[in-house]
Amino acid sequence: MKTWFDFMRDRLHERACLIEWTKPLVTATMDQLAVSEWSPTFERLMRNRLVIGALRYGRLHARAKPRWDRVAGARKRLNQYEASGNLECLVDVANMALLEFEEGFHPKRHWSDINEDHCCID
């Protein structure tokens, strides 16, 4: 008999296109996936730039920190990446997303779990 965890894992794998319902293509534990589905290099590059950014623009959640349109900035860097292939642009996009998540000022800013009926992308 399948456990609740088995059903959830299967559903997550299906949503991530890792398995078909009838035959698993990936068999891994959550701990193995936590290690394999991450990039320490990317994280290091992000952190390095966030530290330098704190010196240049102010620390995370600083009161007097100027407000920037990070969504537009992320779009600009993504377009630059598409044109140039420079991976640093992707690090900038990720950092802008992180900063928008932490300090954003979108008027409809909220968190809502994504399900089949609602998704943040179409």
C-alpha cells in the first residue's frame, strides 16, 4: 500500500516531468535530490554579488535603501543573457528575484501556493 509520502513524491515527479505515472525514470531519495538539484557554484556567485551589493547599495532590509524596479532590471539582464550568453546575467536575474522577494513593493505582493488551477506562468 502506498503511503501519503509515496503519492506526494509521485505527484511531484510527474509535475517535474521526471516520471510517467506507470514507470519511474528517477528513483532518488529526498536527501539525494536536495544535493543533486542545486548548484553550489551558482549560489557562491550569487552570494558574492549580494555581499558587494550590500556595500554599494545598502544591506538587505536597510531602512534608507533606495527602491529600484528589480523586475524590470531582471528582464533587462535576461535579455542581455539571451543576446550575449554571459552567465553573469543569470546570476543578476536570480539576485534581483531574491531581492524582490525580500524587499519588493509590488502593490499585489503575496504568497500563494501554485496548483493546477493557478500558476505564475502560462
